[in-house]
Amino acid sequence: MESIDKAEQKKYKTEILLKSKRFKKYQIDFLKALLTEPEYTLKEAEQIVETFFGKEGEE
């Protein structure tokens, strides 16, 4: 359980997140506009993107 918490809390550089498979379905320009901080956890980045795109990005 502790390793999952650490993985969720790990921060990734925004450029890495922009290139990840997880966010590939979104246009990179929109992601750059939304993810303006230098680093995010996966959960933080997902929440920001989902708040903007809602379920529309889901296919």
C-alpha cells in the first residue's frame, strides 16, 4: 500500500507528462495551456485535464 502512495505522490516534469501515453488523446497545445507548473503528480495532472475536458476526452 505504501508503494502505491509513493507512486501516486511522485512528481513528473510537465514535458514528460505531455509525451506520455496517458495524455496522448489530447492535443498537446491544450495540455500545455492547462499544465503550467513545472511538475505534477499523475493524479494532479489527471484532475486538471478531466476538469477541463470532462468525460469528452474519454473514448
